[in-house]
Amino acid sequence: MNQSARIGIYVVLVAVQKLISVAVQPLIMRMLTPAQYGEISQIVVVLSLAVLVVTFAADEIIARIYHLAGCAREGYLRISEYVCIYVIGTSICVLFVALAAYCRASQLELVYMFGAVFVLFAPLVSIAQKILRTSDKTTQLALFNISYSFLLGGGALIALTYSNSSIQAYFVAQGVVQFVFGSSVAVYFIKKGGWRPNFVAVKGILREASSAVPHTVVGWGFVGFTTYYVASVLGTYSAGLLGAGLYMYSVVSAISDVAVNVMQPRIYDARKNSGNMDVLRAIRKSLVYVSISLTGVGVAVATFSNDVMPFILPKAYLVNVYIAPCLVLSATVLGLGSLWVFFLYYDRQGLSKLSRISVMGVVINLVATPFGVHFFGVTGAVGSLLFVNSIVAFFKALESVEHAGLSRLHLVVIWTGLSLFGMVGVILAVAAIPVWVKFVVEVGVFIVLFKCAHYFLKRTDPVGI
């Protein structure tokens, strides 16, 4: 099967997976009040941070080691060395958590217990996803994610239905599904690589991963911190209303994941063949066109989000529907930044640069979010999120640009064009004009950008390293 056919199949399968997530979320929201949904969101934010701490960015390092090993037997041996140690540690932690929950036996401890199970088995699921993505097994990755999303969403719906919308039941269902998938992944990798726990190898992986930890925390920090801060300061009801806009945010994030998954192995190949002008030309062309396409999708979703959301979400969640376009553009910018991350993930020097950018973003976020919430409420929180995501994404691209056959001037021109396209989306979202006029204007701007990109790629040569 040629590459175009595989990518086509992957896109269709990913669309199915994301459709499941997009369809399940409004159903869950209909079973919960905004305050209940905000409470779940607040707990999920804490669990997500715990997942990042436990994972410690080792999934990305393992995926890169596997890729450099040629996705062969040696790669499975290295994976198994880490997974065996992790399984030992996880088993001990689960026993302690279960014992503590049994001794206390309250509803709150039930949430903590299954939340802990969710956290502990999440890194194993992430390793499987990263390995499939890095080895360019797009069809298998999509099928894995479809089954994962279906069981997570279906389990949540069943739990809420039969428990009379119990928040505790929601987390029990999530923990059970995570346990099934995580343990299955562990069995698979141990079967492929054998039982070979290696503390020295694990120590090396964690030492290298430590440089990437600030970046992974940023992945949680911007949206996670914003949600948690809104819930803590303005209340879970406001966090629940913010969840309506974040629903549209998740739609664009899902689309950007497709682009990132397709680009990662190609970016690693470009770094591996650094200096090859044909490779530079190919990766440069891909990045420019994918960036424009992703921006086009984000702007389209932002423009029509206020028109679409009343048909999808319960009326109780639409109080702050006006914030959705800004959140959608935040997700778009985050996706654009993610396209460049793997240039930096390739070596320790790049990881150090990525860490500095991430720390800068965290500092700005810690100042901007409280400031925005204090003066402008939820609107200020959303505005600060877009501001921080834009800065971090630009600097990721700026530090990676030399590996993509582009100069910094090229990047500034491209980024300016994409930013103007985003501004068009915001203007169209609030403009009181017919939908068909908005559509025509967006298509026109999109075509102009593509024509300009085509001219640029045709008239300029890649900037060598």
C-alpha cells in the first residue's frame, strides 16, 4: 500500500475516533449540571498533571530510541527494559492505593483510588501510541485510538446512566478502561521484548527525559491551569461553562493531532538526513502546506462555532458561548507549535531549548491567567490562554526553523500571514453577516495563502544547515 493510501485510511479512521469523542462529550454534559461538569473538569486537570509527572516524558524518549533502532527487535528490547521496571513499580503502587481505599471505604476515596489507577496505567497507553506513531503504523494507531476512545466514552456514559449521574461512577469507569488498556500494552511489550528489567537503562532514559519534562508540563499547564484556576476562583459552575468552549477547543486539537501524527516520523527522518537538500525541500513544503491547512480548519471552526454550538450542547452551557472562537484559535496555535516540537525532541540540545521555552511559557501563564481572571473573568482567562499559546508556539518554530530549510525571516512572514488569517476568523465570528458570505471570504483568504505559499516554495531554495 503506498503512502498516500495509508494516510488516507488513517485520516478516515482518525475521523471516526474523533467523531466518537465529539459525540460522547455533549451526551455526558446533558447528564450533568454545569457545576458537576466543572467539578469533573477540575479533578481531571489534577489527574492529567499527575499523569505527566508519572510519565516523566519517558514515552517520547522511548519512541525516539525505538525509531533510531530501525523499529526492529533491538527497539522492543529497549522498550521492555523500561516497561518491566514500570510494571513492578505500578503494581506496588496499586496495591497500596487499593489497601488505603479499602480501609477508608468512602465515596471520595473511590474517586482517588480509580483516579490513581487511571494515572498509573496512562503512561503505558501513551508509550503504545507514541511507538505506533513513530514507526509510521498509522492504521494500527488509529484503530488503537478508536477502541480506546470508544471504551472510555462508552464506559462513562454507562456509569453515569446507571448511577444516576454519579461523579464517583464516572471515575470508576475511566479507571477500569485505563487498567485494561495499560495492562494489555504491558503484556504485549514484555512478550515482544521478554522480561528484562534494567535499572541502568531506565535511569538513562529518565535522565534524558528530564530535559523534556518542562515541555510536557506545559502541555497540561496552559489549559489545565486555566481550568483549575477558573474553578477555584470563579467556582465549578464557571468552569463547567468554560467546558462548553473547550469542547470546540478539543475538536480542533483532535484535528491538529492528525497533522502531528503524520508529520512526526517525517521530521525525525529529516533530522536523521540533515543537510540533504531534497529532504529539506520535502519537509519544508510539508510544513508550510500543513500549517496553512491546519490554520484554515481552525479559522473555519472559530468562525462558525457560535452558530453550531447551540445545536450540539445543552442550553445550560451556552451562557459564555462567545468565548468559543478565542478558544478554538488557541487550540489552532497550539497545534501549529506542536508541528515543530519534534525537531527539538531529536537531541538533547533541542530538548534544552524546548525546556527553556516551556519554562518561559509557564511563567507568563502564571501571571497572565490570574490577571485576566481578576479583571475580565472567564473572558480574561481565555484571552490569556491564546496569548501564552501564541508566544510559546512561535518560539518553538523559531528554534526549529533551521532544521526545516527555512530562515527566520521566512518564518516571520509565514507566521504573520497565518496570524492575519486568524484575525479574519475572529472578525467573521462576531460579524452580523450571512453564513455564506463568511464562507466565501474564508475560502478566498485560504486560496490566496496557498497561492502565496506555492510561489514562495517555487521561487526560493531551502536554507541549508
